[in-house]
Amino acid sequence: MHDVLEPISQYLPKASTASEFFNQVNQLLTERHGFTPGNTRFAEGACSDEINEPELERLEQHWGERFKFGGLAGYCHGGRTGLGAVSHHVPEEDGQRNLLLVGGPHIGWHDGEWGEVLRVGQAETTTSCGALMAIVEAGYAGLQAKTMDPLDAQQFFVERLMLPFLKKADDGGEVPLIVRATQFLMRRIDTDLRTIVDELLPYFEGQIACVTGVTINTASGNFFCPSTQAVRNDRATGKTVTLT
């Protein structure tokens, strides 16, 4: 695993084994903030791609059944309506109610190539994230005049989100284009998710833990590079605290 992590860390320096990262998150939430399966609803906004499922399934096994607010490219497509809905699904135990939100985009890495991954049972690599790779490959010129397709609404919306990046981006520079695109999308997800949570807080009596980051898919398993690790409305201070 170290042989894989070292080149990944060149551009995503906070990356670590995904399973170990989320085991630590579970422990911190439990020991420092009182999250338990009996008082917590787990909601995730990861990309639909099945390659992201191992860690999400482990989180579900730990916290209980999950609510899905994500979709293509890991954007929070569920929006205000989705997250407002899940806030009403939170169980209560001894007066505590907690919401755990996990989300973010993903990117493949294989033999030095970003945006590709060798999936189990396949002889050739495929793109990861396929939705975002398609957007980067189409470029600004190929997408800026595109019209809405109601049968491909999520992809169209992510294309709109990425247009400002594509307009300025080029293939030059040390950091690969798909890595920069993923980082741009991660920042947008953080911004939009924070806006939705800010609007939700006055109506939700409990803690909201937000854990976002980039999942890196490899033939050796998934890694995770965190972006946001915060508990909103912390029970001890009533403020936002960092989950570390």
C-alpha cells in the first residue's frame, strides 16, 4: 500500500487508507461527541460508482442504514430538499440526535495514471470518475453551448458547475488536469454543502458532523484525502469544532 500512497501523496498529501481514516472518524465521533448508532443518522453524498462502496458499506454497518443525497461525480444533488428530509429521519437516544454527512468526489489512480483504475474482474482500466473525466475531455468548447437533457440531468448540472474551471484550465502545469478538476469540484461541494447545513442548523436540534474529501480508487483499494472534518453545533460548546 505504501508504494501506492507515496505517488498519490504528491498531489493529495493528506491521503491515507480509506478504511483506517473512517475507523478513526467513527472513534472520534463516539468518544468526543457522543455519536452512537442509536442517536445518529448517516447520510452520504458520494458518487454513484460502485467502486466507492466498500467504505460506505462499513460506515452503514457501523451507524445503521444510510440516506443518499449524492449522485454523479459526488456532488450533493439531493440539495436542500434531500438534506432537509434526512434531518427529520434522525433517531433520538437519551435526548441526543446527531447527523453524520459524508461526501465528496473520487478519482482513479493506476500505474502513475490519474483518472484510470483497474476494476476487479476487468482486464483493462476504466475511467474514474467517469462523469468528471468525460467533462474534462469534452472541455469548455464542447460543453458551453450544450442544452439540458432531462434524461441526463445530473451530468448536465455537473458540467455547468465545471464550466468556470474548464474556461481557464489548460493541460500544462505540474498537476494533472483531472486532479485539478477534482480539487475544484471538491471546493464547490464544500461550499454548497456548507450553505445547506448553515440553513439547516436553526431547525435542527443536534450535532451535524460533516466529513468530506476525495476518494482515490486504486487496484490496491481506496484511499481518502480529507477536506472538511467538522462538527457543527458541538454539544459542549455550541460552536463548530474540528474533528481531529
